Amino acid sequence: MRSALDESRLAALDHAIEVVREEPRLVAALRHASALQRIAAAASGLPQASRSLTQALRGADPVTTLAVLHALGAMAGPAAERVLIHTMREAQPSFAAHAAWALGAYPPSSQRRRALEALRGDPGLGAMLAARALRGWNAASHPHLSSAPSKSSELVVVQPFLHARLDRTGSGLGVGDAGGIASLLRSLGTALAAQRGIARVITVTRGRPGEPPSEQLATGHWVHRIPFGGAAALPQRDAWMYDAQIEHELLALGRALSSCRVVWHLRMADVGSLAAATVARRLGQPFVFTAAPDPHTEIDALQSAGHLDRARFLSADSQHQYWFRARVVEQLASDPHLAPYTVQPHPNLAVVRDAEGHEVLLAPDLDLGGDDATRRGYAERLATGEMALIVLGAGRGPAPAAAARGVVAILPAEPAIDALEVALRSAFALLEARA
């Protein structure tokens, strides 16, 4: 006989499934899917819970199916595991990839390893997710590698953007789907290198045959090229399969800089940022995440324009990895390990004071109104470093600024150089304070 608490958990699970199923906006459905995972975890161990989720898969639209697969990954039990492994073996590749991702949340076992190993040989996101899950299970063999902090007061900024072509002449700027951000990072890197206290900026890109492994772009700004993917053009969506190789190369770079005060600047929700964040955690080096373009915004804009809906989501997701990239943004923006700083705009801002009396903007879980002129004033003060901006992690709600300090810092979407430099310095100072 089930207890009243168990009945309450099952009712909450059924309601959460229905909320995901009925939500018309895709970004909101993603948020509800995260809530469904948490509710499923609370109901773990109840046989009826796994049955409810399994039943929800029957005739479900793609968004509900993905949400339920991840909810099954939050539950412990053979019934949920059987569904995930069956999906990996029998379902279409997009569903199989998400099932592998969900299975990676389980502790390792021989059966789970076999299922993931079978998927590693497939191309695309599924192979990468299977490989990451297997590496995660072997994490105990990869100890934390942080070294003694450098006595140097100057920073070395490392900013990976693997899809750009950067050289001294600027021949690849503005070319292709990555050309615009390549132009931004080249200009940003050169401007940051000119700031007092920043010794060097290293922009990391993909190396091609015939290119030197490193090249000076401007005073203090270097490009470092890592080889992967061969000589042919490599679309961003196909770069995920090189995740392990990219992580290995970035780890070598991070180790080579271990005598320096290193801060990583991560720009996109892509394979380079994901690998760099993993490396930064292992080496005890802080990172700043500027989150542009934000996949949440991309999804919302496409839906509003009529180019994306629930029925077409799976096809679009298989091409652009929207679900995974959205989760990468959320993971990096709320990472508890090094308290990364993220840079992204938000209209709902409130001014508070921290323990030292400094003004701080708190966002985004507050909606206090304010006109455009007020917000422009905030942005100007942020750009000059007069005001800090701290946002709580997704769904955490308001808290005193002192408690929130270092969780996530926000700057304008295209921050002024001095504002980003403040964030870079603050990230390293926070790490030192915690040490």
C-alpha cells in the first residue's frame, strides 16, 4: 500500500508530464522538462513512476518523448533502464542519442557500458554523448590537476572558438557561418591584450594541414591551432564527434600554462566550450562564459517566425543540437564547481548592495519593471565597471547579494572591453578567495 507521500509524488509526476505535453512554447517546454527530471528523481523507486513515464512515451510528440527519456535517466530502477537501452538499440538516432545521454546519469555497470560502447561507433551527437558518459564513469582515474597559483599578477586569457579561421592577414574574417564571431573574437582578443594586467590572449581554433600551430595576430594576441577533423570543411554540428580529441588538446594547452594565472573565456554553447569547461575544472582554472548566441533565443525566434514547432523539433534538433546546447548553457551558467561568470542580457534587473556596500544588479528572477532609459543607465555603469551584476542560477530565486556573489555575473550581450576584463579578473579573484 502506497503512503500519502508516495501518492503525492506520483500525482506530481503525472502533472509534470502533462505540463510538458501541453506547453506550446518550446523554450518553456525545455524548462518544464528540467522540472520533470527533478520530480522523477523524487519518485525514483516507485514502480508506478517508471510505468507512468513509459506510458507517456506511447504516441508522444518528439518534445515529450525527449523530456520523458531524460526523466527516466533521473530514476533508479531496472524498468527505466530497460526503456533507455531499448531506445538506444531500436529507436531512430536522435532518440537513441538522448537515451544514451540519460543513461549516463546512472552509475556504471557492465550492461550499461555495453550499450554505450555499441553507440560509440555511430556518427554524430549520439557517439559523443556515449563517449562522454563512459569517460564520466572513469572520472575517478582523472584526479584534480590544479597546481600552485602563479605569483604573477597578469592574466593569460584563453578563448576557444574552434570553428573560426584566424590568421595574421584576416583572410577568414566574416566568411561562413562562423565568420562574424571570428571577427568579434579577433577584435576582442586584441583589445583585451592591450588592457593593463593582461599579459596574453590566446584564441584557440581548429588547425588545418599546412598551417603553423601558433601565430601572432597582434601585440599580445596569439592564435593557437589544434588539429582535428582533417582538411575538409567541418560543420559545427559534426564537430561533436571530436570531443575527446579536443578536450585532450585543450588539456595539454592548459597544463602548459599552469605556471600562469589563466582565465578561460568561453563564448558559445559548442563542443569547444564544453571541452574547455571540463579542462578548466580539472586544472582549477576559472572561466567566463559569454553565452552568445544563446540557443534558447534561437529556438524562441525560430518558433515565433513559424519555422519550428513541436512536430518539427526532432528534425531540427538532430541538425543543430538545440536541446543539448541549451543544457550546456544552463550547466555552464550554474556550475557550482568554479562559480563561472556568464555574460548574457536580461531585462529584469534590481539594484541591491553587497556586504561591502557596493551596488550590485541582481537578475533574472526578479521582475521590478523599469523603463528603457533606466536599463540603459545600468548598461553604461556596467560597461565602466562602476557596478557589478550577479544573477542567481536558473530557478533559484532572489537571495542576498553576499550569498549570490560569484554564482554568475552578467554583463551586456556585447560587453565593453573593460567590463569583460573586470569579469575575467573577478573570476580569478573569486577562485583565489575560495582557495
